[in-house]
Amino acid sequence: MANYEEHYQKSIDALTKLIQEKKEIPTEKEWNILAGENGYLTSQSLKFITDDKFQDLCRRIYKEYKKQEKEKKTNEHMA
């Protein structure tokens, strides 16, 4: 995997973890501070790469997280 792909994936993983921990979508300002401190891609860079608004990207990640949580609860009830 090329270095930029690793950098992108590292940033997406961190954004996903942040959303899961806070259970809410961060603002661009919050993300950019965290990105600067930890060497992640900024919201502008993520927008450019994904061709999507930062908030829309976060919403997709949040929706996927909620879907996984719901499936997890469903599976626990069936066990």
C-alpha cells in the first residue's frame, strides 16, 4: 500500500474511533486540531480525497457505527 493510502486509512480509522467514542460527529475545527496534533489528514484533505463534505463523511461513518451497534444488540438477544 502506498504511503498516502496508509496515511488516509490511519486518518479515517482515527476519525471513526473518535466518532465511536464520543457518539457524535466532531466539528471540522475539533478534527483539525486533533489531526494537527497527531499527524492525520485535515478535513480539507479528506474532502479532497473523498470528494465529499467533511460532515457528510462523518455522517456516513456514524450511520455505519450505529448500524453495527444495532446488529450487535440483535445478535446478543438471539444468543
